[in-house]
Amino acid sequence: MKNTQGKVVIYIKQHCPFCKKAKELLDKKGVEYEEIDVLKDPDSFSDIKSKYNVRTVPQIFINDKHIGGCDKLMDLEKEGKLDDMLNDNEDHIDVTTYTDSNDEHAECAIPQDDFIM
């Protein structure tokens, strides 16, 4: 399945197991995505952190909508909602994309020191 209508962007950090898991799901589905390494582009991730109150990677956007991290992506797949979102299907059930800060167990935290070059 290729998302010909929509766009997927995933903010990652190299060697993050949750980033790898999210990308593997997207790859398995044949989804094309833009990958942004937060250590190479800290300014864009800083904007994401401020706007969505997140500190972990991956952070995934589908059609300019913030999905969240790996757990949320996997939940959407299990619930059968991911394909509709990837195809920009208006009939998909809207999802709440914001998680509380206790959900870091399934994401890679980005310590502030990682942004020092």
C-alpha cells in the first residue's frame, strides 16, 4: 500500500529501537515516508517538542496530523485505522493523538545533551 495522496513524516534518532519498529511497519505496508533525524535537525524537533509537548522519538505525522509515537502507530494498525489514515480516507474514525508524559516507556527519550554539537 502506498500513500499516494498523503504524506508521512517520521522524526527519528539513529539506533532507537522504537523508531526502527515504526519504520518497519511503514516499510512492510509499502508506505513512503520522509525521515528526519532529530540530532541532525534539532531545530525542527524543538518546534515539535514545543507544539505537541513531546520529548521522545519517534514522532510520526500522517497528512500533517500528529499521530504520536511507535505505540500509537501500532495501536492504529491493530484497530484497523492506519490504512484509512494513510489513504487519507475521510471515513476513518478520528483519533486522539496526544498522550500524557507517562507514555515514554515505549519511545526513545532525547536528552538535552544530545543536541550539543
